[in-house]
Amino acid sequence: MTRWLFTALVAAVAVQRALETRVSWRNAERMLAAGGREHARGQFLAMAVLHPAWLIGMVVEVWMCDRRPVPVVAALGLLALVVGQALRLVAIRTLGPRWSARVITVPGAQPVTGGIYRYLRHPNYLGVVLEIAGLPLVHMAWVTALAASAANALVLAARIRAEEKALGQDNAYEASFADRPRFLPSRRRR
């Protein structure tokens, strides 16, 4: 029974990702039409492979391995998922039409520094880190949690470097975010 519930939860996350992908493509088209430039296409491809593999991997692991959920671990995994979802959704809402899964800059546009971006540089990526680690642990898919987290760390390291470089070239990123940490919230306000 718990495997079916877990599979339904993963399916709900997959549907959410599919809907977000539509929003991302629509926003990307608008930014490009407004003179935007796309950077680091390879990072998008890596993310486009990683996320479906993570979703499929945890379901396969849960159905192939005979592990029972451990209540404490499941609760922590669910908490990480909820916090991760909240961070991502707040970041997407704050960025509005400038949010995209692709690295696109509109030269001369000021970076978004309000909302959650007052406290950290990459709330969306922090949310993804929490989701990738947490969701598989809801049903003890620890192999997927470890493997996907390691792959995500590599993808994000390259992605963040490319994104910050692009934003620095086109949007005065360094000046706006010099005092903000990448992932851990800060109390400092600008």
C-alpha cells in the first residue's frame, strides 16, 4: 500500500515539473523575444536528463527493493520535500516572467533582488537540493537519494558558475549580490 502512495506522490511531483516546464519555455520565449541571450545550453540538457532519471529511479528502487518506510526518515524526507517545494515556488513567483530552467539574460535588466532574493542568491537551487535528497527518502529509496544528490551537486556546480557569469556580464549581478550567500539564508537586508 505504501508503495502505491509513494508512487502517487512521485507522479504528482512529475506533473508539477511538467507544468513548470511549460511556464519555463513560455518565459524563455518572451525573454529571447525581448533581446535576451541564452547561455550554457549544456547545463539545461544535464538537468533535463537528471530530473526524469531521479523521478523514475526512486520509483523503480521502491518497487524492486523490499524496504519499508522508516517513520522518522520518511518524516524528515517529507519535510525536506515540503521546504524544497516552498523555496522553489517562492523563487519562481518572485522571478515571475524572468524565471526559466534555461540560463537566459536580458542585457541591461536589473537583477531581481527582492523577496526571497534579499536573503540568498539561489533559493530555487536550494529547494531542488532538498527535494532531490528528501523525496526518495520518504520510502527509503536511499540509493536514488545518494546518486541523484551527487549528480545534482555536479550539475549545480557548473550551472551556478555559468549562470552567475552570464548575470555578471549582462545584469550587474556581482554588485547586487556581493553580500548574499548562495544557499544559506542571511539576515542581512539591502
